Amino acid sequence: MIRESIFISHATPEDNAFTLWLGNRLDAMGYDVWADIFRLKGGDNWEVILEHAIRNLAAKVLVVSNPVSVTKQGVRNEISIALATGKGIKDDSFVIPLRTAEYESSYQIVHAQRVDFGGGWAQGLRDLLETLDAAGIPRRGVSERSQIWREISQRDGRNVVETSERLVSNWLRVKALPRDLRIYDFAGGISIGAKDRAIESCSLPLVPRGRGFLSFASPPALHEHFGDDLPISITGMVETEEFLTRGAPGYRIDVSDARRHLVDLMRKGFDRRLEHARLRSTEMANGRHMWWPERDLVGLEKKAFACNEGPSGRRHLVGQSKARNLFWHYGLSMWPATTPFIHFRLSGHVIFTVDGRSTVGDASRMHKMRRTMCKSWRNDRWRDLMLAYLAWVAGDASELSIDMGGDAVIKLELPPVQFDVPFGLEGETPTAEEQDDEETRDILASSDEEPDFEDENDADILEDED
């Protein structure tokens, strides 16, 4: 019997919401998901069914792990069955704990490599997808269970209606990567400190490795930076596609490290592209950079955007609150990923300045203003701001090119990935033109009360160093 299912073990009812969220997304990615909350019916012999699923169907067992679940006898029983099954099929990583909150690890899975969802479900999902992909877990087309997940997930929510709708994601598909990745060494020997300083000072995207570095950049482009005083030599070259799928065994780079290096190069390249667009960089609490335009760069006029058979309109990327004498600026942070295909994931943020350039110095005030202002911004507004930002950066082109050095270029497809779905939520949503930006012009003066929620785009932003 072929093992194709992803079994999710969880505490009932405490972890039902998380399991629905996770199962919905895994199923949408094409995985065969097995979870009791939609598989079992009244009268089923659940112990027999669960044991059969783990012993005979599961390719991996995901254990939702937190202080509550690890004490549940049902979860502990499922872990015991899974560990015995993993030993029988000689899969030491058959059980994958998913940490949703800090807990004292059960002795049963204390050595299992866990995936952390405590820092954010979205980041945890990305890490889990990388793990499942590396393990070669098979995927299918989206199954009929997507409908079941959707029906369960919509309990107590807005009505779902049969209608054609195009959804715009926050994923930018990588259209093309440079064909070859080059492995460089510094010729003639160099101290570790000098090597690190040389790599750090280079404006081209590099990843340190051993006595040298990895880069897509051509030798002439690198020589232009390092010069004759710091000669370099190519010690190897590997096709990027092969590097992504097999690593570079001859250079002791496995697939996991290869993907990590590629992600690092992509991130540095995108940051460099936005820096060349004269955008400001502000480091966030998670260490990533958010890129935003100064007032003098984009002005206060609206920026146009349009998607093929999707939304179109105009949005401000910089706005002003005359009541508070402050400016707000929309910016983006991004993170590359290699699954389910190579892409960049974008996140929108808002930052405030006193004059269109100098950020508000008080971090707590900045945090409070973001939450107060952005609480009225719905998904359509965040989507439109992202599209207007990308259209402005790309100059309304159908792709965004990232110079990686010399003849090496990464090409991103614009607009972001879109999906056509045969259903939507009941009720009409105003278009970008109908939902005028002027409605938030002085919203900062409307309330000093803290809202009772946090927007997913809300993140602590550190003060700029000018």
C-alpha cells in the first residue's frame, strides 16, 4: 500500500482551529490530508480508523505540539503508534512535531526535529512545506476535500456563493534564474577577517562559503569591485536548476544548504534592486528590511495599477495627516521560497514620518499609530497598495528584473500569482476607485484607543539610523 497521506494528530477541541487552517492549506497545495475532524462520522470506531490511517496510509505524521496537546492521552497514543510505524518502515523522521506554543517535550518525541509555528503560522507553514518537499511527499491535484475544508472553515462566517472570482496572491513567481551559479575563491590566500570584510563591502549579491563565496555574478563584474589588489578565481560552476535539486556534492553542498544559499542570494538581489530604486530601508524586529518611498520620490499623487483580468485602479503610496502633521508611507518586505515553486512572498507595512523622510522616533508611538490607522484597511486595500507599489517600481512593465552582476539576471513575473475560484463571499466589495484613499486622510486624529486586534501586516519596526 502506497503511503501518500499527511496525518495530523491534535488535541480536540483545543487545536481544531489550527488543524482546520493547516489542513486547508496543505490540501490546497495538493497533499492528501488525514485529520479526524472531517474524516470521522458518528458511530465510527475511531480508535481502529486512526490506527489504520497511521500504520498504513500516512507518509508523515504531524503532531500539533503545545502544553495542552502533549498531555492528552489520545495524542500520546497516536505518537506511540507513529513512532512504532516509523521504526518499522525505517523512517527516523516519520513524526514531525509542530510547535504552536512552548511546551516541555514528551520523552517520546524529544529528539524529533520540530517545525516552529510559535513565531507565526505563515512562517511555520513555509518551513513545513520545505520539509515535506525535501522528503519527497507526493502531491495530487486539488481534491474534492477542498470543498469539505471550505464548508467546515466557513462555519459562523459569511455565506459562500457560487460566483467566478479572481484572487490576487502576494506571491511573485520567479520567471527565470541565471543559468549558472559560480563558486569563487580568493586567489593567493587571504585572512578570514579580510575575506569577511571584502564580501561585506561588495554591492553584488554574494554568499560566503569556505575561503570564498557563491555568486551568480560574472568575473568581470566582480573584478570591477575587488580590483587587482584582491584577485579571485572560479573554482567551480553548477547549473542553477541542478544546484536546487541535487546541491553540489563535489563541493560538499547538500540540497538543504543549496536551497538556503539560493534563498539568501535572491533576498540580497531583491534588496539591492529596491535600493537602486532609491527606496528607504528600515530594519524590522524580525531582522528583515522593509522598503518604503520618501515623499519627494513618489509625491502625493496616486499611482495607477492594472492586472490582467483582475483589479485595476489608483492608490497613494504616501499620504498625509494634516491633523497630526505626519506622513504615512506604504512599504514592502519580502522573503524568497523554493516551494511549491520558486517565488518571493511579499508583506505590506506602513511607516510614519514627520516630514516625508524622517521616521517618528518613538517606537511605541509608531506601533500605536499603525494599529489605529490600519485597522480600517481591508484586504482589498492592502492588495491594491501592493499592486500600485510593484507597478511603480517596475515602471508598469510585465516583469521585474533583478541585476545579479554582469549578465546574470533574475526575472520576476508581474502581476503577482492569481487564482480563479468558482466561489466567493457574499456581498459586494468597493473597487479601488470607489474606496477613496481620502477616507483615511485624517483618521489618525479620530481615536487614541487601542484596537482589539492586530493586523497581520503589523510588525514592530525599529528606528532608522540616519
